[in-house]
Amino acid sequence: MFGILYSIVAGVSMSIQGVFNTRLSDKLGLWITTTIVQGTGFVIALMLAFFSKKNTLQNIGCCKKLYLLGGILGIIITVTVIQGIKFLGPTHSIAIILVAQLATAALIDFWGLFDSQKISFTTNKIIGLIMMVLGIIILKWRS
């Protein structure tokens, strides 16, 4: 149940953040906006980590170096969401993002990438992805 609630909050937050970031970039530019977004996120996360007893940097040497690229992915995500919303609007951009996320997650599951448990790629998943793509086409369709 908590996983569902966290996922809903993430989806709502990502959609709102994408629009906020796009509006901010209209006034400040893409890279200043990205710096503000990533910088404020860094400061807040650092403050939360400081007060949390579960966080430690002692084990960072045990982590796969590849997993430390999350910050770079964060920049890619911020920049491309802003540009997607700027050119397509929130609904179409987020719809395409969702399909891309779901397809990527399904491939990660299928191959067990990044230390994930392998989960088979069923016919239902393929049909679901096709239906989502059809949904985007219907959303974009102009009478």
C-alpha cells in the first residue's frame, strides 16, 4: 500500500515540478533553472540526511560507481522534461515520458539490469504498452 501511495505522490510531484521548471526556465533560462532545481534539491536532501540516523557515507566505497551517476541523470531529466513540456505541453509530454519510463522499467525487469530481480516480459505488459501508445495518439489527435 505504501508503494502505491509513494508512486502517486511521485507522479503528481513530477508533473507539477515539470510545469514549474518550464515556467521558471521561460524567465531564467534552461541552465540557471536546472542549477536552481538541482541546487535546492541538494541543500534540502543534505539537511534531511544530516538529521537522519539511517544515512551514512561510510559504505560509499561498497557502491557500484555506476550508481553514483544519478545526479547526472537528474540533470538530463530536468532539462528534457522542461524542453518536452515547452514544445508539447504538459499532457502530451508527460504521457510520452510515462510510456518511455514504463518501457524502460520493463526492460530493466526483463534483463535484471542494475541488480534488479528478473521479471518476465509478459503479453499483458506488451499489450499495456501498446494501449498507452494508442492513448497518446488519441490524446494528440486533432479533429
